[in-house]
Amino acid sequence: MSFGKSISNPTAADQALKAEKRKAARERYFRSLRYGLHVITHPFDGFWDLIHEKRGTMAAAHTFLLLFLITRVLKLMLTSFQFINVPIQYINVFEQMGSLAFPFIILCLANWAMTTLFDGKGRFRDIYMAMCYALVPYILIQLPLILMSNILTYEEGSFYQVLMTFSIIWCVFLVFTGLMEVHDYGPGKTIIFLFVTVIGALVIIFLLLTFFSLLSDAASYFISMYREIVFRLN
């Protein structure tokens, strides 16, 4: 009887320990989501603690990026035609998300590659996390604007445009501040490397397009060769 208890007790203890770990992970995830509000209102301290004090999580960063992509798609589909005129029937949700997510990752990669060569302290993980948290104002402002666009008249459109522009400027400022804190750069050096990052991202995209173009040509060549061989054998 005691032998049975000695087997069952560790199992129960392991299950309790796993449940406790899952609960702690959920609590940390929701805390890191709420911390996004602190980051956008106190960017200098917020980004420093986000990276160096481990106040952020990759799960929260993924969530903010996903919400940003969803917000963009909803904006295209649900915003009043007075403010944006997009043929809904031609919108491909995955294409729209990919057209934003792919350049976003490329920018993070380019920034990591360039700053690594010049004493940048940020890892790719840190850069990605800071960039994702910088998207929070876009989500918080643009989602209500989608609803407001269907209430406002055309004459009141200036209010819509101001808020939309403000959300983008806020995000750009947060990106600037976040990268400055991540790499421990000064403002001037950060501005320089923002331009360098854009140039690096364009170079990466050009190389990728060239690579896939050559790969496509090579695949077409071998397919045509295979068809020619099959045709002659027959």
C-alpha cells in the first residue's frame, strides 16, 4: 500500500508543479501585455526595463505584432469609404499581413546586422521585442478610428486624419527611443543607424528577390530540360 502511494505522490506533485508553472507563465504574459501601456507612456524607462529588467516577453511581442497586422486588415476592410477607398473583393488577408510582417522582420534583421558591426548591444530578440512594443499606439488608436470613420462626416475628416497621423508619429518616436535604449546609443547615432537600417533592409530585399528570381529561372530550365528529354525518349 505504501509502495502505491510512493508512485502516485510524485505524479501528483509533478502535475501540481506543472500547473503552477503554467499559471506563473500566464500571469507573466498578461503582466508583459499590460507593461506595453507603461512603455508607450514612459518610453525611456520603459524600453530599458523591457530589455534589461526582463519586463517584456516574446509571447507579448508576437501578440502585439499580430494585433497590428489584424488592425491593418480591419482598417482596409471596415473603414468608411470617405476616408479610404479599397476594393474589398480584391483584398487578400494573408497577402496584406505578409506585406507588412515580411518587411518588419527584414528591418529587425537589418538593424541587428548593422548595429552588431558598430558596438550595438541589442540582440535580434531585443530589437524585435522593442519594435513590437512600439506598435501599441497604432493598435490603441487605429482600432477606435475604424469605428469612428463610420460615424464622422466628410467635413469632420480632419479629426480622423490628425489622430491617424498622431498614431504613426507616436510609433516612429517609440521605435527611435526603443532602438536607442536597446543599443545604448545616443540620439545622433540612433538617427544615423535608422537610415542605415532602411538601406540595409532594401539591400536584403534586393538580394532575396534576386535569389528567388535566379532560383525560379533555374527551376524553369531544369523543368524544360526534363520535358525535352521525355519528349525525345517517347
